[in-house]
Amino acid sequence: MNRRSFLKQSGCAAMGSTTLLSTLANLTALNGAFGHTKPNLPNDYKALVCVLFSGGIDSFNTLIPMGTTAGGDNGFNEYKAIRSDLSVLSPLAINNPQCAGFRGAPCAYGSFGIHPQMSGMRDLFNTGKMAFISNVGTLVEPVLNKQQYESGQKKLPLGLYSHSDQIMQWQTSVPQSREAAGFGGRMADLLNAANANPEVSMNISLAGKNPFQRGTDISEYSISNNVDPNNVGFESLPSWWGNTGYLADLRNTAINSVVDQNYFNVLQQTYSTNTKSAVAAFEIFKEALKKVPTLSTSFPVSKLATDLLAIAKIISVRSQLGSKRQIFFVNYGGWDMHDGLLSGLDSRLPVVSQALKAFYDATVELGVADKVTSFTISDFARTITSNGQGSDHAWGGNQMVMGGAVNGGRIFGSYPKMDINNPMNVSFRGNFIPAVSTDEFFAELALWYGISPSDLCYVLPNIGNFYGYANNQYPVGFMNFSGTTISTENHPKGCLTY
């Protein structure tokens, strides 16, 4: 890619900038409802890597009950009975997993296995570098049972079971709104100034424009996984006439509003500002990538692995980029398996396991394993019963978090009993209310990352419905905070009510 073609693409990207969209569509109304404090900027280095499994992964076939229940029932037999033709018959055993339960709800089983195509994840779990977060999902406030779910007295996420809604709400953690900034974007609003080069966003995407990294002030910097300094690949946005992406949002806003001179002035200014920033970032990246060391870690051949290898290379030149904080975003889709579930998982889970294991090994080689935390998200889980060919859209499911700072070898959250009569089940198909909210999941990551307790309300507007910070008491418990300095200032519960 030469400079001229890059300028064409960056010009298109400027027209779709999140700053402009926020101005035109008032998307900052929710996020600007209250102010946030100026944080103490960090001096150390940390990175978060978000891996989206778009489509809704069947995560009850990634983490599988094996032990007995409190009542003495065989967990694997219960699993096979409820999942019938969707059952995984030979799970990989994992070493002595502890699963203590969450918010008063115990884990239903005493031991677990994982999908047989996930040997890399087994190895990370067994060595204490990976943990599962069980039955986690989008919540506005705690919903403790089916009666509360059906009563109408609890606020529920908009568009439950809808791909477009839930994939957005997992990325924003504001499930009562379709117009919120993202979790990663709001953190970047606070911490981007810690990085020496403001032209290069703290948020770097290998999956184009995304809600997760969209902030009030900061947007993501989209690149391809080709990080050869002689041919740096930058991702362009969908065309103006496309039906996806933020340009479509801009088009619809323009059509549905009165376009006056102020609109054109904002468009012109934003286009100019973002084009200049994109060019500056391009030059900084190109120079920094010349310093990428040769990695001995072997990465498999897959799109996900190539994306993660690109992230490892960018992390390796963090000093040249002047980066103290980075957030990366990748997407590995194809999980909407209403049919062909077993064969689909058999083909896709090895890609996930091998790529994530290689990425962790690369962080060890680079000496930053305890500074980089990777985690998975997905639209939702799948029903535990079969539709005859696969599984359908559900709610709470199981996610993974890995890195040197993770309290690995454990299962956090509350794994539900595989039973239609479970009070957390809300349908005849087997669909569980989440025990852990995305707010609690993300708050743990945010505190480790350097967000102060007093700023949690800005980063996660609903967090006060679930958690109030107290010294040495963390939302879920999956991160090791040894050596992490956290302010003891308590943030107010009930941060914001929409």
C-alpha cells in the first residue's frame, strides 16, 4: 500500500469517524450524563485483547460438567441427558477446577472437562494461566430467578436473543440502550493520554469499526493483520451505499434530519482533523514496525492466529509507539450454529485453542505475559437442548480469560445445573439468566488495567447495580492484583439511572 492509496482510505474513514457520528446523532447523550474525574495516568505497560466470537458460541460444549452434584447425581450423565445429540462424548479433563459459585448461587458440579479440540486451553488452564467465567451475560440489574424475569419488575436488556442487540450490548455493557459508547472506548477516554503519541489511538482494531472501542472522545485505529513495515495494511470502511458500518449510520442520520450549514461545517472539520491524524499515525506505525523482533513462537495458519500474531508484533514495539496502555479487538465469527453444531465446533474450536495458546506463548517470549490479559466475548450462549440439528439463541454462557495476571486454573461465576427445572432457566429449551453481569466481568478487567474505583461509573454506568468497591474486594476474583495500586476511594453505588 502506498501513501496515495492510504490517503484515499483514511479520507473515507474520516467521514465515518465516531466523533462526527456522536455530533450528528447525539450518541454521547448517555455517556455525557455525568462527568468523570481526571485519572492518575499510569507509568507501566498493560494491554487488553478482546476476542469476539460473533454469532453466539455454544459455550456449554466448551466447559462441560463432569463431577457429581450436591445431591449425588452424576454431572456428565445429566449433561448427556439434556444435550442428547449435541453431547460431547470425550471431554478433556482439567486439573482440580475450583468453582465456588457467585452471589450466593453455588456451582452445580464439582469437576469439569473442556471440549476435546481445546488442548491448548486445557494446558493454559492446568498451568494456572487461564480461567473460565461461568454463566456470564448482559444484565441491567441482578435478576435472581425466573419469577423475577417474568414479573416485569426487573429491567431487562433490549432485544434479548437478537444478534444485533446482544453483540452490541456485550461491547457497550449498557444493555438498556442502543446508543452507548463501548467499554474499551470509555476506558480509552480516560487513559489515552498516558500514551506519548496521541495520533495513535490506544484502541487498535483488527476487525474494523466496532462498538467496543468507540468512546466519547476516542475511536479505534483500524488496521489489517499485515504489519510488514514495507506494506502496512489499513482497513477501509464499508462504502457509503453499504448497509453495514458507521457510514450507513451517518447516511441514515443525514436522511432523517434537516441538513443545514452547521452539518457541513462539522463534516468538513471532522474530515480534515481525522485525515491529518490518520496520516500521522500511519507514519508512526510504519517506523515503529521496523523494530519488530523475530519471534520464535510458532503461530498456526488461520485468520485468528494471524490477527493475534499482528497484535504480538505491535506489542513488541510498544516503546517505539510510546504506548503505556493498549486495547486490541479481533473478531472470529461463524458460531451461529442452528445446525451442524458438533462438526462446526470440531472445526472452529481448534483454531481458537491453537491461536490463543500461541499468542500467550508469544507474550511469554516478549516478557509481557503478566502485562497482557486476553478475554473472550460473544453475543450470547445457546440453548442446552437440541433443536434436532443444533442449538438456538439463549442468554448466559461461559467465557475465557487468560494471561500471566489471571488467577487461572479456576472457574469463576456459577455454573448452572443442567436441568429444565433450574430456577435460573427461563424457557423450555434451557436458557439461563446470567449469574455474572458483563459489568462485573469488565469491572475486574478495568480495575486491573488502571481505572480508578471513582471512575468505574463512567466506564460502566450500571456497575452500581452490582458492585461497590471496597479495598481488596474485587467484582469476581479472576485477576491477580498483586503489585497493582488501586485507590481506596469508594465510588458511589447507583452510579447512573437511565
